[in-house]
Amino acid sequence: MKNNQKADLKLILENKINTLNRKCFIYGAGNTSLLYGIESFDKTKLNIVAFIDGNPDKIGTKFLNKPVISLDECVKNYENPLVFINVGTVKTINQVIDLLNEKHIEHYILDKFIFSQNKEKILNIYNILEDDLSKETYANIILARMNEAKQDFSLVRNNQYFAVPEFCQNNPNEIFVDCGAYVGDTIEKYLFIKQGIFKQIYAFEPESKNYNALKHRIERLNKEWALSSEKIKTEEAAISDTDSRGQLSSVKSDSPSLGAQIIHDDNGNISLIKLDTYFSNKKMTFLKADIESHEQKLLSGAKNVIIRDKPLLSICIYHNAYDMFEIPLLIKEINPDYKLFIRHHYFNFSETVLYACE
């Protein structure tokens, strides 16, 4: 463990940003902000007037119920604006910072503001993480997301969802639940890691193109691994905290599953499933979730089965800043006996996974 990482984290989180009576703007009307959603922006308690974006096609439209304006319009129409940057890559962040500096606009990274608001929760999670690698990874990703440190690529690990030894062991009675199964890539990895030894797989994927690709891959895997057709069960559905209907919302029309948000809608074309209902009479031993900021609702709708079965948990926490501390706290609330590990699996801010096991 690098000695200065916790000290840096604690010191930087002390920095408070005065937003009292300020008109605030979010720079970035794309998937990064979509993954935060209206609920997360409401949590900030910022007086958000509008989103700013450099894409001229977005100017004059609505995004998360707010108008989208240009930076020039912001400067022209608002005195002393306060801008929070919420874009996806370090390169883009630095480009936006240069633009705002040129126009002498006060600005901060949105994640830095949110993390500073929740300093005690973040430091608490740091303290309860199970090993030094988890602590170092967590501190570095928090600092990098605040643009206060470079991402340490030496901390990136392979075998996403299976990077902790307890998650790689063979278990002939294992029931693996893949929420956000996408096109079956995790299931294929699972079969190799587990050497084809398992009892049952349940795969949930709401987006129709992805679901069709998932079905196609499973047909191939069944042949390659000599599996019966009943071993891998698929559901074209999303996982949430209620049994209802919904729809996907995304700013990427060509790839609606990546960065898509699930919106509850009684007339929606997607089934929403609560795991406590689906598994009321079925067991699970390993739960993986990568569902684009809907992980907290999944966990809220799975409390009973998690308490009952104590499954291994591989839960993505990178989709927005709140997930970085709210998901670990929620898991410890559901089962205080869980040990928590954090691993990061890519060379940007994506693919931070929380691992929980007894």
C-alpha cells in the first residue's frame, strides 16, 4: 500500500465547494451524465439550470428534463455561472477544463464535488476493505475520477468478475446469475474459468439485439461444452426493485445497451424483474451485475435472497460517483458478514467491480 494514498484521499476530500445561491451547469449531455440519471443529480442538491454540450446537434434539446445550451450561451446569459464537468475520458475532461479556463468560468469535476460531499462514507469504505490491493485500487480510482491523480495502470487486473480467488473455485452446485448478460461474453469466460463445472446459469438481458446475440452464443456454447439446453436459462428482461414494465433510454441509438438507463414505464416494452420474486423458490450462489447504474435497485430487490443464500457478489460500481460508495454500504447493510474487495479491470474509469463474499 502506498503510504500517501490514504492521506491524499483524506486531504483532498476535505475541500468543500461553495454552491450556495449559485446557478449551476453540468458540462456533458452524453452517456456519462445519462448514467447518473435524474435521481443522482437530485441528490447533489445543486441548482442545475441546464446542461452544456459542445455538440451543436444537442443545443436547444432537452436532456434529463433540463435544456441543453452552448458554452457561449451560458457565458452570455448567466452571471458568475458554476460549471461541473461530467464527461467520460481524461482527455475530454482536460479539453473542457481548457475551454472553461479560457472563458474564466469557475469549474469543478462533478465527481470531486460528490465525493467531497460524502467524505466520511468513502473513508469508511476504505477502512473496511479486506486487503491492501482493494484499498490502493479504491483510493487511486477515487482520486483519478476527481482529476487529482493519474490512474495507476499497474493496479488493473484481468478476469473481471472473477478476480478474487473465492470467485474462481469450482463448485458443482453453483448457480450463477448474470444480470446484464450482454452478448454472453461473461458466460463464456465463466465456463472457461470454472472448467464447465456448475449446476445452473440464469442470464438476464433486456436489449433485443443483445439478447438475440446472447441466444446465438449460448447455442454455440452448449455444443462446444456438451451442455444440455436446460443448463443455461435466458430471460429477455431487466433486473430492478419491482416486477413491472420499463424501457431503455440511451443517447447512443446504434448501441442502446451501452450507457442505457432503465426507465419505469407501465406501457414499456421491457419486463422488469425483482430477484426476490424470481428466486423465491430457487437458490443462487453467485450473482454478477453490470446493469448501467441500476445495480442499487437490483440489490434492493434482492435483499431477501442475498440474506437467505449469501451468494458471491460481483457488482459493478463505476457507472456513477454515488455507486462508488452507496453500493458497498448497501451490501454491508444487507449482510454485515460480507468481506469486501475492490478490483479495477480497464485502462480508464470503467470496470470497477466490488466483490463480496463471506
